[in-house]
Amino acid sequence: MTGTFVAPIGILLLAACLIAIITRRLGLPYIVGLVIGGFLIALLPISPDLPLSRELIFNVLLPPLVFEAALELNWRRFRDELALTLTLAFLGVAIAGTVVAAGMRYGAGWSWIGAALFGALIAATDPASVIAAFREMRAEKRLSMVVESESLLNDGAAAAGFAVLLAIAGGGSDGPVASTIAFLWATGGGVLTGLAISGLAILIAGRTDDHLIEITLTTVVAYSSFLVAEHFHASGIIAALTAGLTIGRFSNKVFADEEGPLVIWEYIAFLANSMIFILIGMNEANQPLREFVSLAALAAIALVLLGRAISIYPLAFIFSRSRWRLPMPYQHVLFWGGLKGALALALALAVPVSVPERNAIIIAAFLVVAFSILVQGLTMPRLLKWYDLREPHEGSSR
């Protein structure tokens, strides 16, 4: 039984290594290559049978990705951009989600709850997609920081909003006051959970200089912060983000030697990213083609782009006379670089069967994710090159 599960994983990881080599030689974004590779693997007669489930994404793959991304963020730069990124993330998600929900309600005739759930889940820019792409493209330091921070915060805001809507769909909300309290708990509870668990880990880590214990502690922090927060109906994404930022901020108290654990976490993120995007490609290949060309699914792409534009350009204008001013090329990159990925699919798969549009939501989410990665992801390097927004030399974009 174990062999039948491990063997497909080994095959996909080998495929990921080969794809990484090929994409670098061809100058293609790695995540695009993974999705295409996964699509082709699914067409093989002996393709591994590994469905992309919400449990796999939330319980296994997403916690280390969010934690590693936050761990590597430069705390000072993150803090300096926080007013801007919080606005783009929270208010931006609300605007983008509302645009999509209204469009699907009046344009596609969906129920309000179905349209609202889709608007919330598809408003999130996926941190795995965005951060992997921008690190690989070596975007300018400030641009990279804004994009990565906005993606992580945006992700948590959308997931928290989606959880509130799920409660409404299940009859568990008593009105706007209860919904507001639930949202505040989802976000605030996530922060508190991340702070508590990472704080405890820092106290323990300060008593050892064994790098194996340090790595084990950070692994426990990454998963426990996410899963404990989710258990108590708070945002696991915000909890893992908070925990990663806290560990990174006090890394001198956590790690005897920072390089070792950071390299290990880069490797863990590489494994999780590889699995996510190959599985996305494989599951895209298994979707019925006729439903991909439905009017509702195609309209979803246009509405997502419209919602993203309305959430970026007007909000950026608010900061145009402040120290957080975003040059217009940055705004274009934020708009076009709002990639979707595994989180949107995980949330779509979590839509309850009682929602009439559940199947249509899943199909539309798969189409938007495919467009996002294959079209937006493939053209992002050209956009950065066009505006000359790449670092002039090799090295970290942080």
C-alpha cells in the first residue's frame, strides 16, 4: 500500500527536476513548465492517480509554502510597506471579490451565495504562484517586496472572508454583526495563534544550538500554527504568515547558523511548489473540455481581471502623494501579476454541495487558474523586461 503511494510521488518529483532543467534552458517560468508538464503527464496511459484535494493543499502543501515565504521576507522592508500592502490586500480583496460576485450574479445568473463564494475564493492571489514566479524573475527589490507581501496578506484576507461566507451558506451566521465578528476572529485569531506558537518555539530554540532541533522546531511551527488556527476557525494562512515573520524577525535568537535552516526551507518550498503545480496541470487535463468553454467560465476570466484592475489602480492612486507611491509600471505588474493557483482550487473544492453552482464554481476556478498561470505567468517576464524592472545582477530579490 505504501509503495503504491510513494512511487507516484517519486515519479512526479523526478519530472519536476527535469522540468526545472528544461525551463531554465528555454527561459520559461518554472511554474508554467510544471503545469504544462503535469497536463502532459495526465495524458499518459500510466499516469499516476493523485487527485488535488482541499485536504492535500491545506494540510500538507500550503503551510510550509506560506511559512517559508514569510520566513524569507525582509522584516524592515515588510514593515515599511505595511500600510500600502494591508490596503491592497484587505480592501483590494473586498473590491475584487464584489466585482466578480456581482458579475456572476447578474451576468451568469448565479445565486448570491454561489457568486459571493466564487468572488471570495478567486480574489486571492496565490502566494505559491506569485512568490515562485517573482523570485525566479528577480524583480526589483521594492516591487518584489510589495508583490510578495500583498499576495500573502491578500491570501489570508480572502480565505478569512470565504470562511465567513461558508458559515452563511451553512446557516451558521446570524447576520452582519456575527459575520463581522467571525471575520475579525479569523484574522485576529490567526495573528494571535501565529504569535503564540512562534513565541514558544523561540523560547525553546534559545536553549539549543543543534541545527536539527532548530529545523524540527520550525517545521512544527509551520504546520501547527496553520492547523491549530484552522481548528479554531481562524485563518491558518495568517497564522503561518505571522509565525514565519516572527521567526524570521528573531532569527538570531532561533538559529545558531541561519544559512542551514533557510536552505532546508528553500528545499521544502521547492518540493511543495513542484507538487502543487504538477498536480494542478494533471487535474486541469482531467476537467471536461466542453465545460471549459461555457459562457460563465469564460466570463469569470474577464471579471477576475476587471476586479483586479479596480482593486489595484484606484487604491494605488490613494497613495500617489505619499511615501508609498507606486510608479505606474509597478501598478501594471501588480495587476497582471495577480496570479491564481492552488488556494483558489482548494477553496473551490470546499464549496458545499448545497450551493447550486458548486460544479460551475470548480470549473470556473480551474479555468481562471489555467489562464492565470499559462497566460499571465508566461508573459510576466516580458512585462518586467519591457519596464526594465529586473535586478541587474544575479542574487536575491529580497
